[in-house]
Amino acid sequence: MIVGIDLGTTNSLIGNIEGGRPRLYKGEDDSPLVPSIVHFGETGPPAVGVTAKPFRLSDPINTVSSAKRLVGRGVGDIDPRGFPYDLSRSDEKTIRLSVRGKTYTPVDIGALVLAKLKLLAQSQSGQKIEKAVVTVPAYFNNSQRQATRRAGELAGLEVVRIVNEPTAACLAYGLDRKAKGTIAVFDLGGGTFDISLLSVKDGVFEVLATNGDTALGGDDFDLAIAGKLRAMIQTETGLDAFSSIETKSRLRVAAEELKRRCTDETTDLFIFAVNGKTFSREVSRAEIAVWVGPILERARTPVVNCLKDAGLKPQQITDVILVGGSTRSPFVKEFVTSLFLREPICSLNPDEVVAMGAAVQARILEGKLQGMLLLDVTPLSLGIETMGGITEKIIHRNATIPVSASSTFTTSIDGQTNVSIHVVQGEREMVADNRSLATFKLSGMPPMPAGIPKIEVEFIIDANGILSIRALELRSAKAATLSVNPTYGLSDAVVEDQLLQSFEHAEADYAARFLAQARVDADQIIRATRKSLRSGSNLLKPGEADEIEKAISNLESSLSQTDHKVIQGLIETLNQATRGFAERLLNQSVNDALKGESL
């Protein structure tokens, strides 16, 4: 049996298909929502799930929650003040949590949660669980997907497929009705926001575009509400509810509970005690909507960009699906309605729909569910660095995966035996503006003149979104391969701004690319011309060498220019100056090649 797992920021779920319907296994509190919380006690194994949840208040320093937000990230990507536990041993590549004298990574925490889910499924199904489909946010990059797979391995699970959460949700709704049209999946969970547009026809699901924000979710709503309540408490009592880790954690939990109660009720009485003083106030749902409004508004830009990428208008969306516990709030539903000009669908439990979809995908992989095909996409472009610091994209953003693509490159220096291949991710034209994924070398090539080697670089993204790269020199058959290993993830700011920057800086980016390319072309032409002048000096006419040298000098001087058109104009001037010489040089080469041959 293959199980489907929704490894969530706030809660996690596990299930499979029984009797044609999804079955979600339950925790100790008889709910399928297993809190993604781990508490480390003084003795014994750590508590996970329901049994760990109370310690968020009584022992927050030794209780880890929302670890998913830290997966694949470095200390520069987060604000450590937002977490009650000790992150002091973290570095730029890896977050490390120090708990009771021991150090853990977010992968370790995820593995403990997955092991708990596995145990629940085994005890309730009576079967041994060894394989799983695990969902991740659509914007999880390669490193974060690899980290999720590693967490599964540590929990004793083979992760046979990694599926984007919005895609899994669409699969779940496909069980109950034969959907045709274009579906928007609005996924607002505890820690991340994803928007996906999918085309559904005759059982085939194809993701048209994805977008999102890896630092937008219910946790941010809770912090905003807690911040407003803190100010009110301080005004009335003179006490700061954030003065200690314990009271700050209590206020965050109280803010979350207030948000949940105001989902069902229009008003609620909020009571909170600080250092013996009690604060109480009636809070309305409308007030909470105002408090979290600026945060929710951040979801608008990803939605607009996703529609633009898919070439769609809101009126062309036939169905809008809500996913994630944060979409229960009436003001979120109103916000989504205003974006897509239609009422969203929420007939399935938004907390459970992703796990249901993961169970469907698991059933498909078991070969027991026919007539349904899933086509996913890669959210960001992937490519390599070429001369001049230019990004040459090989797999473009929103390409359907699994996918492979290749491009052929050559060398720029005579006798080159090694080539360094720099793999980058992003939408900008220059490497410096994109994210570096990895660097590896193709070594052992026979020395050849510049431009002769043919180096084919192939990118392969498998069904899990994992990237493999192969470089092959076609003449010598020398090859090198690389599977990109986890390093550290995209910072929140980079993820949020990635697409916006590509639009905002498009004109400047293309100008920089054209300038860099013109300088590279000029440098190569200058070197080739000087080499030809040395080898073919006997073919030069009187005064011709001076004219060519003057054109070379002018072109060299122009390399400091910032207008690529000036450089290109002087390249053409050099071409004109060398035209006659180049013709004579070519004729001599042909004559030498045919010497002794008969036609």
C-alpha cells in the first residue's frame, strides 16, 4: 500500500483510498489533523502531534512548531525573533534548532512528524507502510523538495512521488465530479500561499501556471492579530505581553484561537492575563478582517501574475477551489470572490483536501485508479551561465514536468580542456540577479581550437521536480553528471520578488544582456582577427594591416561603452575592414586543403 501524506506547516495528515473513497487516519484526539509539533522532554522519546501541542504554552523553548517554514533555508532567510526556540547554531546554509543540549535540523523535525503519521496509519490499517506520496507547496524549490524526500527516508518511508499541494487538491475534487474547464486553486495554509491554474479535460489535469508567496499564511495572520492585541493590552495595563517568550507564545496561541472563533461567530470576548493583570475586550470579525487585511492583500499580486502567465482573465476561470485552513475565514472567501468574480468551491474540508488528493495520487501509482493523468509544471526557469555573465535558460518557467531539454555550447579559448558549468534558477537575464544552484566541471576534453568543441548540456526534471544535469562533449564523448543536492533554500524576499523583478527590470535586464553579449562578441572577434593577422600576414595588401589595427583599436576602446549599439557598429566596421583579407585567407585555406587532389 502507498499512502498519501500532507506534510503541513500547522497540521499533517495521512490517508489512502478504501472502497473508492479517501480514508484519513486519525490521531489520539480522533481527528485526522495531526499537529506538526514536536516536544522534547527531559527524558524519553519526543512527543509528536496532539500530545506535544499543550507544551507550546507550558514549555515553548523545547517545543518545535511550524518547522516546515525553515526547510531548506539559512539563517539569513528568516527572522529568528519570530521563533521561541534557540536557532543560534544556524548558519547561512542550514537552520539548526538547539533543544535540551542537542541540535536538530528542520528535516529531523519533519522526519519525526512523518514517523508519527506512519505509526498511526500502520496501527489503523493493519498493514506495514513503506511507501508514500508527499505533498509540498508549489513554490518549494529543488533543495526543499530534496529535504522533504530526506525527511521521508529518515522516517523509514520511500517517497515515491512529490506532488504540489494545489495539484493534489484538484485531484481530490476530480473524484466527485467530472470537471471540465479551467480551475484556480487558492491554497492559503499555515505558512505558505500558492495559486495554481489548471486545465481539466477528460480526466487530464494540466497545470497552466503557478505562483505564490512562501511567507504568507495563517501564522502571519496570528502574528498580526497578536500585535494588535499586544498594543491594546499595553495601553490598558502598561504591561508588554511580548516581554517574555512564555507570554508571547501564550498571546500568539490566544490570537489563533480568537481568529478561529471569529470564523464562526461575528464577535467574541477576548480575555488575557499578564503578570496578574487581566485584559478583556469584545473583538469583532470585522476588526480582525481589518487587522489582517494588509497581509491578505499580498496574495493579490501572485494571483494577477499567475493569470498573466497563463494568458487568462478572471472571467475565464470556471471553478475556484479553496485549500488550507486559513480559507475558512469569511473575509478570505470574500477576498477570493473579488479576485475571480465568482463564489469559490469549498464542499470538501479545506484542511483535508490536499491529503485526499495525495491519497488519490498514491492510488494511481499503485495502478488501481485508471483514467486520470496529472501534468505538473516547474515554477522557475533553469539555465546556465555563459560568457559575460549571461543566463542561458534551458528549461523555461511553467514547462510541464517531467521534462528534459538540452542546448549545445562551445569554448571561447584555444586548448581548453576543462569547462565549469554554473547552474542557475530564476527569471532575470543576468546570472548575478538569479539564484545559484550548483557548479560542476566537465574535465578531460582534448585540447581543441576555440569554437570546435560541441558541449551538450541536458537538464532533466523528474516527476518529483528534482533536477539532474548532464554535460557531454560530443566529439570526445567526455561526460559529467550532477544531481543537485540540498544546500539552502530561497529567502522569502527572493521568492516574493522573483517574478515581479523580472517584469519591473525587463527593459534594463535586456539592455544589460545585449551589452554583455556585444562585449563577448567583440572580444572573440578581436582575438580571432589578431590570430589571423599573424597566420596570414603574407596575404595583407599595403596599408591594409594599419586599417584593420585601427578598427581593432576603436572596437577595444568601445568596450567601456554602455550602449551595445555602439559596440555592434564598430564590430561591423571591423568586419568591413577585414572582408577582403578574410576572402583571401579563406581561398588559401581551400587551396591548401585541395592540394594534390583531383576534381
